[in-house]
Amino acid sequence: MKYTLATVIVNYGTHDRTVQYVKEELPKCRLSQLIIIVNNGATERTTSYFVQELKANRIDNISQISGNNNEGNIYVIHNPENSGYAKGNNIGVRFVNNHFDVDYLLISNNDIVFQQDDVVEKLIDKLNELPDAAV
């Protein structure tokens, strides 16, 4: 499926906060959106929590997407290793690039509160105005 935006979130030990962010903040963005959670230091319990609370598709191997229900727009990557923030983001971006067609990529923390509902759209507008820039 084609999405306008893919949002990658690295989670490490802040499962409730990540769920809250996905449920409360990301819906403010009205673009067609794919949400990828890289669950660093994942356990069966924490990944199952994301699957249950967010109705997320579980990914055990980023090169494969089969074997999941592949419904909805939320994917949780079960990463038992704590790969750190940068590598966690790279894992999420690689998964997006391997399996989806997206126009824009947002790497986000889970503790952000959008002060305006259209903040992501404004960032994208600015990127379109300044094609040599990255935000």
C-alpha cells in the first residue's frame, strides 16, 4: 500500500508512553500514515503488549513481512537486542524501504506533544518549498 508518511519510533522500556503517543498524538496528523515501532530490548511480553494495545502487526525479521495478519498501518519490530537509538531507527527505516512506498519519513521520539494538529503537514510543506533541505 502507498502511504504519504511513515513514522518510525524506537521504544526501549517506555511501552506505555509509546502506546499513548501512537493513540493520542499521531492521529493528529491527517496524512495516510504507516507507523513502525522498533521495540529495542524486546521481550515476548512487551511485543505482545504492542500487538494487543495497538492491534499492531508483529515483525520478527525485517526482511520478511509474511506470516503476519498485515492489517492496519502499525507494525512492531521485535528486536530482542537493545540496538540503541540510531541503529533502532535504521532498522525501522530499512523495514519501511523494503516493504512500503512512502513519500515522507518521520523519525520521532515517543514523548512529543503536537501543539498544533497540522504540525507534520507544515513540516512537509516547508520541505516542498525547500527541496534541498531536510528537517
